[in-house]
Amino acid sequence: MTTRLLLPILLLLAGCAGSPPTRSGEIAEYRPGVLVGYLEGRPLPQAARFIGPPPAAGSAEAARDLAVAQGVPAGMGSPRWQLAASDDALVFPKAFDTFACALGFTPSETQTPHLATLIRRVGADAGRMASEAKEVWPRQRPFLELGHPICIPEARDRLARSASYPSGHAAIGWGVALVLSELVPARAEAILARGLAYGQSRVLCGVHWPTDVEAGQRVAAAALAATRRDAVYQSQYKLAAQEIAAGPLQPPPPAEVCAAEAAALGLDVPSP
């Protein structure tokens, strides 16, 4: 019996044993369309205790942050600038496109419901930990300090009201990249490269300092370590792995889209 024929049976058995939910309305939301994480209602590790504060004024790290941020306007209008703007989206299903080229398929709520839920909830745990740390250090974002444009001008007022350190987007993107690289090890290098680029988009967009992104990625690793101990996560991870193993998953992302993304990032196009 093929893996594809086995998948419905495996999923049915999992459902009888209490399969984790995937359908709308079965999982609580922070706001419409934004699922809560696996650890909602439980304390997360306090990121402020292990990532440390943002760079002190006059430090070498602060000087590096400033030098990088001052170069942001040079990239305005470039393909990389446009990709950074696209990377701002955390609304699903559009956000599933972020790792599509690296994966070779686009996660979806219809074809890979457990994988789709896993991505959304892992990102939520990482994002919550980052948000809690932001409350400790009200660091100003670079575009406010330097007065330069950003790649998402429509979000300027909203971003001006939130702290810069650590980057929530970087935490979410890196947390998802770590999980996906485990689930699809044959494409781990491409997935991790895309996860790093996703964080770097926040710098190139002008909305975060480099050290914000680096701190966000440390937050992601800590959040995922906590999430991995959750029984619902463990069950959903196994079912997501079965969905992937049942492939091939269709449709693959358009070749021209992946070629343009690779060119903008300066990366090789992942092999099919």
C-alpha cells in the first residue's frame, strides 16, 4: 500500500485518538485569522532575561546598527526592497507563500491542514515571547531615528507605536524555518536561508536594526524549545510529517516567481 493511500487511514486513526484541531473555530484566536500558540495560557521563558538589552549608545554594536540602517535608502525600489515589503505580511493564507519556493510546495489549509496549523501556532508562540520582551525595552525603530522611508509606508504609524527590540517578524520567521527544516530535511538549506532572509527583510525595509533581528532569532529558538514539549504540538508535528510524506504536494510555486525570489536574495534556485 502506498504512502498516499495510507495517509487517510493514519489521519483517521489519529482523529480517533484525539487528533489536534485544524478547522476554523476549533482553535482560539488572538484576533480574527490569528491563531493562538500551543502554549497560550501558560508562561513562556522570559526572553528579556536571556537576550539582554539592545546595544548601549556608543558601543560597537550600536555603531554597526547605525551604519547598516543608514544604507537602507540605497535599496529603495529594488527587487530586494519589494521582497522585503512582501515579507511584512503575516496574514494567512498569503503568508504561506513565504517558504513556498524553499519547500517546493505551498502549505495550505486544504491539502496540508496540520502543517498549516503547525506553522501558524509555532509562529504565534515565538511572536508572543518577542512581544513580551518588547515591553521591557522601548527601543525606537530606525526609521524614526533617521527619518528615512520604509518599504511599507502604510504601516508607518502602526510601527511607530511599537518597540523595535526584539523583532517579532524575525522571531516568527526563524521559528517557522526551524520547524520546516526538520520536516523537510532534503530542503533544509534553502528553508533556513529563506528564514534568515525573512529576518533580514526587516532591516532592509528600514523598520528594524540588525540587532533587533538577531535577538528575535534567539527568541525563536527558545520559544520552539518550549513548544516542542507540548503534547498537542508533538501530535500535530507527526501528522504534518505524514502529510508531507504523502506527496507530491501540488501545485508547486511558479518557476518564474522562485527564480525572481532567488535573484533578489542572491541565492540559488532550490532543486525540484
